Amino acid sequence: MNNETKTNGDPVERGVGRRKFLGVTIGGGAAILAGGSSVLFSTASNAAASAGADSVFKLGGDLPVNRLGFGAMRITGDGIWGWPPNRDEALKVLRRAVELGVDLIDTADAYGPETSELLIAEALHPYPKGLVIATKGGLTRPGPGQWVPNGRPEYLTQCVEKSLKRLRLDRIDLYQLHRVDSKVPMEESLGAIKKMQEAGKIRHVGLSEVGPEEIVRARKVLPIVSVQNQYNVDNRRWDKALAYCEKEGLGFMPWSPVGGGRSLRSGALEAVAKSHGASVYQVAIAWLLARSPVMLPIPGTSSVTHLEENVASGKLQLTPAELKSLDAAS
Ligand SMILES: NC(=O)c1ccc[n+]([C@@H]2O[C@H](COP(=O)([O-])OP(=O)(O)OC[C@H]3O[C@@H](n4cnc5c(N)ncnc54)[C@H](OP(=O)(O)O)[C@@H]3O)[C@@H](O)[C@H]2O)c1
């Protein structure tokens, strides 16, 4: 993947250089209807807007991505198993995401399994310049809805090779250890990933569902550029991991950013949504983007309408008082 390299050491840049989100390229004050909600888009020069989706985070200091990404787990079948019921819509979602300026797509070999990675390649290969596909390995799928960690080094080596083939890549930009396997020392799992990195098959490495102590341990084995943990306006279990990432300049990808299919319901969320003519999903994403400059939300959907609605939330500007009310809502 040919990603432009920037030399500035700050991992967060605002409103520079990247493919712009669709909302930013249109004139100031244009109202866009997305998914039945009406979020007012503002100009690219608007400081609050540029603190959201239009800011760039550099993974590992050299791999820039727009901060609002897309999670490709929901383009699979029921129970994250098999092919999606509407394959055409899944392909459209992927293509539309890129059209809208999304350049960070998260997936995993376990989604389907395999089908999410295969659909990404089918929809988007040859990949546009700068598109970062972040995949994961180390969580197996004995059946629909079942997830079993496997961090054995030989298994992970095989996972990387197979993801490369399915994604039709020579090198994976971001490879994430999906789970730390309690039966295998983390150092051994990461040792295998390190070897694949040294062989040029992986650019950067990330972790998933880990706290600060595990991140520190992992960083003794190899450089870690991102952490992907469950986190949203209702669930702040990983606040300490987020604080660590912010301090150390690692990307933090919150999974289930809009509740993971379970509705996010709080009075504060609904009140803020109502005052902006936005949906609670949009407010949940805008809150995440405002929460930390290292936050890289990856909302997932199987629907183009929901995708458009979610991407539009990058331009939703929340006031300090609204952010405070949402901070208190967990
Ligand atoms: N590292 C990990 O262990 C891990 C675990 C889970 C997920 N992930 C990653 O994180 C990504 C996001 O997580 P997630 O999919 O669990 O949670 P999510 O993005 O919070 O929620 C997705 C669910 O919300 C619905 N949805 C999304 N936008 C909507 C909208 N605007 N209006 C109405 N419904 C909407 C989707 O349904 P529709 O399809 O109907 O829109 C889907 O059921 C995944 O795609 C995956 O890449 C990682």
C-alpha cells in the first residue's frame, strides 16, 4: 500500500492532506439528510468540525488515516457467520465508505469467517491509494456467534499468510492480535507476528481488548501502534487503556462505538440528538471523536443509509455543555 508519509511527529493532524470526507467538500451551511436525520454540515475551516472526522491520525507516526473509520464485521451473515443476506448491499457499503472519504477499514479473518476480508477485496481491489485495511487474527470461529482465542505462534503465522491472500495484499498495513490467548504467553504470540513484520508482510501491529499493563508488556516485544477495545458512551470500561493510548500516541479504535446492535439509550443522548436533529448514533460517534484525539471510531453497518448517517456524524459539532452531559451519562 502506498500511503503518503508525513514527517511531523504529532500523530494527530487536523484537516490536512487526506481525501476529504464528502460533507467537507460541499459548501458551508449545506444541510444533508442522512438516514432520516438532518445534520448541518459546516465548512472545512470550522475548528470544531476539523476536530472530528476531518482530522488525521498517523498510525505508528507514518500511516495517516481519517479518524472516522468503518468496521466491516456487519457485512457478514447472521451471527457474523457466512455470507451476508444481501451481498450486493455489502459491496455497495464498502464502495460507498471509500467514496465518502473513509480510509480506515477494520476487519478480521474471523468475520464470516473469511467472508469480510473476501468482500473487501471483491469490492475495492485494486485498492485506492492511502486506503488502510486493518485486519486481525487469533480468534477462531467454531460456529455462528462463537469466538475462541488461539494465540499459538504457528497458527498466527498461518493467519497472516491467509489474510494476505484473501485481501490480495503484499503487506498488511495494520495487523491486530484479536485476543490475548490465556493459554499462550503473549510474548510467543507477538513473537510470531514480529517475525511476519520482519519478513515485510505486516507494516504495523495493534492489540485488541487489552489494558495498560498488557500494552506495556507487548511493547517490550515489538512496537504497538493501536489498541482496539470495546468502548462507547454507555461503556467506559477501558478508560485507563484510552488514557494510556493518548499519553503514548497510540490509536484507540473503540469497537461497538454505537452500541454493537444493542440500542444506546440515555436521556442525555436523546436530548442532544433532538437538539441537533441528529440520531443517537450520530451523537454517539461525535462524542467519541471529541473524547480523545487518538480516538478512531469504526462503526459497522450492513446498510448504505446507516453508513451515510454515521459518516455524516463526523461533522456534528457538540457544545462543551453537551459533551459534559454525555460524559456524565455512562
Ligand atoms: N476487536 C474486537 O474484538 C471487536 C469486536 C466487535 C467488533 N469489532 C469491530 O468493531 C466494529 C464495530 O463494532 P460492532 O459492529 O460490534 O458495533 P457498532 O458499530 O457499535 O454497531 C453495529 C450495529 O449497529 C447498527 N447500526 C450502525 N449504525 C446504525 C445507524 N446509523 N442506525 C441504526 N443502526 C445502526 C448496525 O445495524 P445495521 O447493519 O442494520 O446498520 C449493527 O447492528 C466491527 O465492525 C468490527 O470491525 C471488533
